[in-house]
Amino acid sequence: NALDQSFPNSRARVAVVITMQLANGRSLQASASSICRRVPRARVAVVRAAKTSDGPRVAVVGVTGAVGQEFLTVLKERNFPYSNIKLLASARSAGQKQEFEGQTYTIDELTENSFKNVDIALFSAGGSISKKFGPIAVKDGAIVVDNSSAFRMTDGVPLVIPEVNPEAMSHIKVGKGGAIIANPNCSTIIALMAVTPLHRLATVKRMCVSTYQAASGAGAAAMEELRQQTRDVLDGKPAQPKIFPLQYAFNLFSHNSSMDVNLGYNEEEMKLVKETRKIWNFPSVRITATCVRVPVMRAHAESINLEFEKDISETQALEALAAFPGVSIINDRQNNRFPTPLDATTKDNVFVGRVRRDISRDDNKGLDLFVCGDQIKKGAALNAVQIAELLL
């Protein structure tokens, strides 16, 4: 929207996009016309203002958790406009002090009265808290952006990745009543940031995903468990599992979410299946997933195999990825240099590489790729704040 207002001439808008690509060192294999064609479908408004008297009144629920703290970081990084900010957590954390943008705030206990005079409530406190307090916030007129799984598959609740399906929430704006918008699961966000531009180009028929998920997906306590177990094992001491049922340091295991014993798929895997279909509004797409915990601190990795309805080449895929906002490419075959979790850690973008034709097929309708994204950032807090920006 800011680009539209500043550069109503379409040629100027394309020039800005190309300059941004160059500044990021990204591939410009895509023609200017193809960039112009794709950007409007995936454009994300970025609002710059910081604290302002006429900004929305914001509440952060679960502010002491890993994602709650990242909410504050992202709000500051993106200069999100707000007139007032309320920091909420459990009774155990109430009264603690929190620094934010040069001011010291006191964390309040989350109660049924917390959402009076709140316009946008960023939730990251778990599904049970969201189910209890989300409707209360809506009744008080707040728009809830919820990071839990509580409402993702609820009919009528938009499930949004701003670069992918902003139109799903176009009817919701600050000042027009309360509502709930769901943040997708981190693995879904990271996968679809990479796969959506390819889906638009050649239509995905089937997706096979293997995830390698970091400790951050289980919160700050799991990250600390990985640190402590690593120290203990290196010191010759036995690992002490607490958050996870198995030793985490120097090990990997099936994702610790609940298992459907009949299907043999865990909850994390089924989230990826169901959420992708809803976000794309494409219920016939076939998806299978295997989700694994690996001893990485905070960025997830995913190996993705795709089958398309139409032919698609490696060059076409790389052009589409280069033109898609929020995606960076590391695809250096000569030096065997591809995305790693460390590349993605603390970064806004999702990193894509190892783009190659599926040689198990006799046609040109299959690709493999490897994707890394910061679970706390784009996989959670950044996506939620981008949703909040679209509300303004």
C-alpha cells in the first residue's frame, strides 16, 4: 500500500522492486515483467511509525515466553505503530518488569478484564489460554492474532501467511469489530513460503515433506534443556530429559506431539497437511509429512519433494522464488553451499536451495528443494506482526 501511494505509476513500482532485489543480492533471473506480474499477488504492507498517539492499542499475551519476547523484538524492528502497549502473562509472571523501546513496563496478570480498550491482541500463550481468553478479547472489540493451534481449523477463522493469502483476512480491520485470525504452524509457514510461488507457477499435486525441527518449537525451556544437556554430555554426565522424553543433545527423534496410533502420523505432521489445504484453498492437494526433532537451537529445516500438474524447470523455479517476497536463495552447487539453520537464525526471510529435478521421474513435473526458516521469527512472531500490519 505504501508503494502504491508513493509510486502510483506502475513502472516506478517495478523499479523499486528491482532495486530491492539488487540491495538484497538476490537473483534477477526473472524478467521485469514477471516480477511485476507476481509482486501484487504477494505484496505485504509494512507500516513504519513506532509509538504514535493515533496508533492501535496493542496487547501481548504470553509476553514472557520465547515467542512473546520475539513479538516485542519484531514490533520494535518494524516500528509497528501503537499508542499503548499492554504486556500480559500468568499470575506467576505478573509484576515483573519489561523494557521496551526505552520504557519500563510492568507485566500484568492475564484476566477476563485485560482486553478493555485493546485493538490488537497478539497471543502466544498456548491453546487452552487462547480458547478461554480469545473470545473474551473479541467480545471486547479486539482483533486477536493467535499463534496457537486453537482456531486454525475453525470455519470462518482466517489462517494467514501475509505473503501467501492476505485476501483471507481482507474483511477484518482495526475499528470494525473484534475477530480472530490464526497464525499457521511454524512448519507450515516455512514450507509454504518456499512452495507457494512454485504452486502458482505449475500447481502442486503432491508434496512430501520431512522436517528437522529445532528446540525453539517447544519454547524457551526446551532451548535451555538442549544447552544444559549438551554441557552435561560433553562433561561426561548423563543427560536429564525433562521437556522431551528422550535425550535431546546429540540425538534426534520423532516429533514429540501426540500420535494418532491408527494412522501412525503425529499431530505436527497432520497440521502441515490440513493447514496447507486451508491456506491454499486447495483441498485436493496430497501431502505426506514426517516431522523430527533435531538438536538445533531455533531454526527449522525442511526437505520437500513436489509433484506438479505442469512441467517446471529448475530455472523457472529459481526465477519464481527470487521474485517472491520473504524468500532468499542459497543454491551454489559448485561450492556445495545451501541453506542451513544458522543462515536462517534471527533472519526474517526463509532460505531455499538444493533446487533440483526429481530424477526418479521420467517427466519434468517433479522438483526437490531444501528450506530453512527461523521458527520463532517468520515461523511465529514475524508472521503475526505482519498480519497485524495488514489490519491497519
